[in-house]
Amino acid sequence: MKKIYPFGPSITENELKTVEDALINGWRDEPYKYVEKFQNEFAAYHGRKFGIMTPNCTSAIHLLLLGLGIKEGDEVIVPEATWIATAAPVVYLGAKPVFCDIEKENWCLDPKSVEKNITKKTKAIIAVDLHGNMPNMTELLRIAKKNKIYLIEDSAQALGSVYKGKKAGSFGIGSVFSFHRSKTIATG
């Protein structure tokens, strides 16, 4: 019986040449050439001013929350259907993840549930673009603005997705992506 694989990389001569160049020349004069080029182009593609590579998406969420001043006693709203990496950094900081319902149409945060769960301790909402689907960003942005809280977009699974003409990763105060081998684009 022949195996059918669900995904895999497309590796052309261009990728091989680029990796070879990085291995041979990426040590002395321009050790971060490819990282910096990728960060800048990726940020620009999403209409973001900055892009910073981290070892993984969990670290990116952690650093973003730290940069926003999330601390012990704060609350951060997250969807109840997500990977542990969305909520774990909230816990690392001593804050409390508040799990909200998702919409059956897209498996993403339900704005009505978000609104019901906002308290005086709520400092941020992490909206996850799950399986390439995107939540109702119009409503989530309205809710965040009305309550003066941050909206963070976890776009780990949504590279290339679009909501009302805007790319996944272009919403809120900051967004994060993943290039794990199971994601839309894998890197090494």
C-alpha cells in the first residue's frame, strides 16, 4: 500500500542555493543577513512596521505580552479551542487566561462571549486564526477599543488567510506566526 502524505516542503534549486549560501557565507560579515531580510519582508507583507524572529510562536506570544506589560493578576482572554501555546505565556507571567467560547462557523473567538467575560482585570484578547479561519475581527477590534484593551492576533495557522481584504497578521497591536513543519510555510 502506497502512503499518501498530507503535506511536505517544495524544495527547488533556489532553496538549495540559498541554504548553501547561508551555510558557507552566513558566519562573518553578514551573520544575520537572511534572518533580517526575512523579518523585514515578512513584516512589510503584513503591513507591520517591525518583525522579530523568535525560536517559536510560544516565545513570540510571551515576548509580546511582556512588552505590553501584562503581569500577575491581569486577565487575558483566549479561545477555548486553541493550542496550549496561546494560553501558556499568559500563565508564565502570572496572569490568568480567561477561556471564551468559539463560533461554530469558524472555530474562532465569539465576540459575544468575549464581551461577557471582560472584567476590570482584562488587559488583552488573543484572537487565534484557527486552521486558516479568522474570527470576526471587526467586532473584536471594536470591543478592544471600547474597553481600552489590547488585541493580539495569533496567526500561527493562517499565513495567507484574508478577512475583508486584510491579511491575517495585520490586526491588533501585534501578531505572531509559526513556521513549524505543520504550518502553512515551514522554515529551518
